[in-house]
Amino acid sequence: MLEDNNHNLWVGTRIGTVVKVDSSLTFATYYTHNTTDPNSLPDGTRTSSMYMDKYNRIWIGNDNGISIYDPVKKQFFNYFMDSLLNFGVTRRWVNGINEDKLGNIWIAIDAAGLLRVNMKTKDNFQFKLFNTANGLNSNIIGNIHIDKNKEFWFLNYGLVHFNPYDESSKLFDISNGLHRNINFDYRIYIDY
């Protein structure tokens, strides 16, 4: 779920629908795939994460990547995935989306790693992928949680602290304090 700047509540489902509950709580808008509309929600997607960017667009992470809803145009745009495909990341499940204090968007992409997205302009993206090739212990990452310093914590086959500003990471597993092995399906909560 996500609350936007107008206090509407966005609810993602596992049945290919996204619901926007109006802030007045008097009506809801249901978004689904429309075969005749290329700017509708992608077919068969199950929502796993949501994020609102500085342009008030809603990023919807799903099992086919990301679809971006533009509230001004009232349309979904799927061009972000085209940019990712050109970068070399295929359509995969998106487990989490969040932002650092510099305004970079971070996306946990199943079996690909952690992706930093720098928006040069509204529709111009620059990417950097973090995975086992540059320091992470696994390319499978669960949801991204942020602490009070706007640093990231996520699960992958252990608990990982990731500093997005110096790009360092530290793995916590049974060898240094966790009482048992964990994976990306577990949940964490940051209390601050």
C-alpha cells in the first residue's frame, strides 16, 4: 500500500489489479490490464511494491518489472522497463522500491540485484546495478527498508546493511550473530 500526496490510498493486489481509494473514502478506482490500451497496467501482474517519485508518479513493482502511473495523464507507462532491458536487466519480479537522501531510487530486482536509478530528468534514467559481481552475497533481494540515516537494510540470505552513499555493505548471518539462516522471504521492521 501507498498513500500519495493527496491522501489517496493505493493498494496493489496479487490478481492483476491496482486499486486507488479516494481520500474521501467514498469511492475507489480499479486499474487492470486493457488489451486495447498500451498505457494500461501490464497483463497478469501481481503487485509487490509501490513508490511515489518527486513528480508524484506512482511506481508499481510487479512480477514483470515496473509500471509507472502518471496522475496528470492518468496513464500507466511501461517505458522504464525498455530502458532496463537496454541496460541488460530482463523483466523480473520487483521486491522493493525506495529512495535515498540524494533522491536516487533503489529497486530490489529478483535474481538481478539492487539497482540504483538516478533520474536525470523526468524520463531520463541512469542505472548502476549492485550484485555478486561487486560485493553483495546474493542477487536475490527482498524488500528494502530504510533506517533513520536513510541507509538500507534488506534480506537476501542473511540480513544486509547497505550504505548507498559509499556503496558499502555488511552481511549479518549465523557466523556473526543471527540465531539461524534467513532468506529474502522473511520480514524485518526498523524501530526508530
